[in-house]
Amino acid sequence: MELAYSLFTTAAEILIVSFTLVAAWAIFYELTYSKIPPGVEQPGKLRILHCLLIISCVLVSGRGLELHFHFDPKLFIKDLQFEDVPVRLYQPRAPSEGLRRGLIYLHGGGWMFGSISKSLKGWDSSEFKTLIQCHWKHLFSDSYDRVCRYIARESESVVVSVGYRLAPEHKYPSQFRDCLTASIHFMKTAEDYGVDSACVIISGDSVGGNLAAAVCQALVSRSNFPKPLAQILIYPGLQAIDFYLPSYQQNCAVPLLYREHVINCCLKYLEKDVSVLENVMEGSHVPLDMKLKYGRWVNPDNIPEEFKIRSYKPHLPTSYSDEVYEVAKPALETTFSPLLAEDSIVSRLPLSYILTCEYDVLRDDGLLYKKRLEDSGVPVTWYHVKDGFHGVISLFDFGILSFRSVSGSLDQRLL
């Protein structure tokens, strides 16, 4: 008995010491690397949230967090396969007089994390830094489930959440292809789920917004196929040309997404050597002819002056490197950088809704796409969360860790 007690107390002491060290490291990491501007909503809560992220990354290392969806009195929830692509369907239980609107939701997560049913699966402690860098929000395993439920309930729409394959196990552009395949299947079979095929919306947040934009461009390029009713892009990342846009400079170390983390995710998504991260950040991967061509669209001059007030300095051009270009070349394709699509494609896009957050490195990608769409005659509804940060939608209905700006952006605009 004494031996068992001794072993128990020793194990408890080890756990307490380990947790204390992890918590200390989380606080050190947060205070050392994060720079939170004064205008961010509830900065203290954001710092706590970031610390919890780091602690959780260590404590759940090597274990999968399963999402077990619960019964919803207002929704039928089913896991299905659309052409071998797993999806989760949210269907209102209440009878409808006619066909409903459909919404396809593509989750974020740096192309490498997140799922319709699982959050962390198959990664180990060696991926600790990568997990923090790529995205934090999939630690909250049911965040997208909550968002999809809410949209389905409040808008009385049929929502399809797509479980596309993840990098690096599945190479780019497998993720885009899965999302396109699932979208085409749903639009072809929409009436089987009580949906009008002419009333299907493509949506997503973060890299899900990236995928949604690329899918919409692919769909409008198909002949004899219905055009999506609209696209909803929530703080999307849309280009890999310029990482010195005002928002990348102003918010380079604002949790929960740093500038270097964006580039790290891009390179890992493409299965490329991350040793060129600094070169890509400086723009050494973009040939002069591409800079001239795409400079019409990816240019700080296209961003309203009100977004350049906070510590923005024009970036001096850097020398081009063939070696870096060969590594990062796929990032300049439109399936990776939808902002670079030709005018003939952009002008055919449907009604668009874009949500941006002031304290988000990806803010200006959304602003630049908004201008491109408007210049091409596409109607755009834009909602800017003035005190928001990247990933805030995933904190919807998240108890004491919720932020006011989340419910505002969902309630007032999305539905």
C-alpha cells in the first residue's frame, strides 16, 4: 500500500511540475512573441486564449480529439460521402413549403488541420511548433460544428460541411479538388436534399475562404453548369505574392495568426522546404514579369488609406531568385492564389460577401479581392470587424472565451 501511495504521489508531482513548466512556457511564448494592438477586443482574454492554445498543444500530443456531435431538436445531422469525399449534412427538421437554400462550408486550418468530425489526429510532439504556427482553432474540436448548426438553424438552410483531405499526407491541390468535387456533387443532387440547385452558396473561413474562392472560380468556368448563388469568404487568404501589405506589417505578431506562420503553412501545404521562408516573405520568389502583371491587383495603392495609418512603410523591392521561385512556384497558381485570376473569370463570379478583421494579417487580401470584384462589376457586401482578429468566428458560442464581435458578424450579415 505504501509503495502504491508513493508511486501515486510521485506521478502526481511529475504531472504538476510538468503542467507548471508548460504553463510557464506558454506565458513566456505569449509575452515574448505576441504584439497585441490596443484596439483589439478584450486583449487580456486573447492572451489567455493564446496561452491555452500552447498548453493544449502539449497536453493532447499524440492523441486524437474526437468530435461527437449531439442530437439537435431542430436539425437532422448526417455523415455522408459525396464522390468519396466525406461531408456532414445539416438539414432543418421543420417542413418547408418549397426548396431551401443550400450552403457549402469549407473549414479553415492551414490546409493541414481541422475536420468535420475530428480535430487533432495523428500528430505528435515533434509537430508542436508547426501546429501552433498553422492554426489554433482546431483544438476547439466542435467549433465548425457549432457554426454550421447555427447557420442551418437560423437561416433555415441546408448546410454541407466538407471534410477534404489534409496536407501533408495529401499533396496540393488534393484539398481544392475534394472541395470542388463535393460542391459539384451537391449542386447536381441538390433536390435530393430539398435544395434548389440555383440557390447554393459556397463559403469558408481562412484557408476555407481560399478554397471557396478557388472553387467558385472553377464553377463559373464550367460550361452548362449552374452558377453558385453567392460566395461567402470569411477572412480569406487569397494571394502569395506580397507579404508586406499593410495588414501583414501591422499585424505580423497578433495572435492567433502570425505572418511567418502564414508562410510556413503555405510551404508545408506545398510540401516545400521551409528554409526559404524568409526569402518568400521578402518576395524573392516572384519574377519581375509577374510582379508587373499582378501588381495591378496586389498593390498597397489599392487599399484605402484608412488601413495604412498604423505603422505601415512601403516595402523596398528585393532581388529575384530562380531557386526560390522553383520552390514556391505553385503558390502563384490561381488554385492557390485566387486573387491572381484573370478578369474574364473574376467578372463572372456571383454575388459576394467578404468579412475582414482589422487585426488580422489576411485583412488586406480580403480588401484587395473586394476591389477586384467591384471593379469587375460583381456586387459585394463587405463587413469589417473593427476590433476582430483572425479565427474569431471559431469562438462563436464558446462560453467565457466568446467575443462580442463574433455574434455580431454572424447575426447581422451572414444570415
